[in-house]
Amino acid sequence: MSRSSSASRSVRSAALALSLLAAGGCSQRAPATAACGNVAYQVSDPAEPANRAVFAFNRRVDDYLLAPVARGYSALPGFARQGMHNFASNFGEPKVFVNDLLQGNGERAMTSLSRFIFNTTLGVAGLVDVSGKMGLSQHRSDFGQTFGVWNIAAGPIVELPLLGTHNLRDATGTLLGLALDPFGGNSDTVETMGNVATAGGIVDARATALPLTDLLRTWPDYYLALRDYTAQRRSNRVAEGKAGEPGAWPVDCAGGAREE
């Protein structure tokens, strides 16, 4: 592998870490009510003091880097933001497909594969979500969800630097997801597209979450609100995987925002 390719991989890995902070540590919503169809969950946080220390670091990264950039991005025209969202989401479809297969969700796997093929070709490398117009709704699958479908216990809460709030099961799945490269990394063009998709996805996810995180920060204890919501969200995600339904992303009862 060339030196430039190695550098590109390093940049992409760092960007992926920040994207998970945006998606898992910054784009959380306030705990929803039972009317939203939430499933039961439990929280075990024996390392809360240490987790709070890491959480404080993650919040500073968000305050001084992610959130300001996201606010600037929000001022862009809607078509530009939608195109970036579509492009970043499409680049992640292969990992969704892999996890759908591991979960034994054949219908969801075919939906993911079809979306990737149609959007990559007819949708100009994913800039246009032609699959959505065809009735192929997008969904999310990841390794943490897969482990939950396999009935692996959630484990204690773990706050990872840059990677945000997880339980032990999801933390393991997150690291595995970072290590997996479905495209093989053999093409400089694909590497460049991956870097653009990852960086764009970071900012897009954070911009989408801004109203929600602004609200969460008014809660008496942001750490607890985020931690408990994360546990609820992941329990819902596992239940969705076990149901094997290929429907659209979960909708927030309070604000109707998509989940990144």
C-alpha cells in the first residue's frame, strides 16, 4: 500500500471516530415516553465517575469543533445538504447489508443491496435517493444491533473518547464497524469518496441534531439524559432487528427527526 493510501486511511479513521461522536454522543434525544412504542431497557453504570470525565472531554470537542461547523453547514441551501446526506448514507449501505445478513434479515438485506445499487448508478454515486422514490425505505443496521439480535447481553455503560456513550456490547460493535472496510481500500478514488462521505456525514448528522441537543443541554443532568436515552434507543434498535422489518427509520415522538 502506498504512503498516500495509508495517510488517507488514517484521515478516514479519525473522521469515522468523530462521526460516531456526532451520531452516538451528540445527536441523542431526550428520553421518549412509552407512547412512542419503546421497549424495556436497563442501565448499569458502575464506572460513572470515569465515564463522566470522558463525557466532559467529548462535550468539549463538540462545543468547539462539531457544533460550530454544523451550524455553518445548516445555512447551506437545502438541496446541498440533502445531497450530502444522501451521498454519505449511500456509502454506508454495504455495512448495513452485511449486518442485515448476519441478523438473518433477508428482506432487509435485499432492500439495502437494492438501495446501494440503484442509488450508486441511477442516483449519481448516491447524491440522489432514487431508491426512496421507488419505495425502498432506508433503515440502519450495525454490529451492536447484530450482537443484540444474537441475544448477547448489553453490559455496563462505556463512555469512549470521541466515540460517545455506549454499552459494552455496542462499544465492541462500534470498534468492529470502524475496522471493517467493505470496499477493500484498493482504489484511491474509493478512498477519496469514503473520506468525503465520512466527513460530510459527520457534519450532516450533527446539523440534524442541533435542535435536539440544544434542548437536551437544558436538562439538569445532560450526562444522565444522554446515557438513559442511549440505552432506550439501542433497546429499540435491537427490537427492530429482531422483528426483521425493512421499514423506515424510527421517528422521534417529540420532534419527528430522523435518527442518525
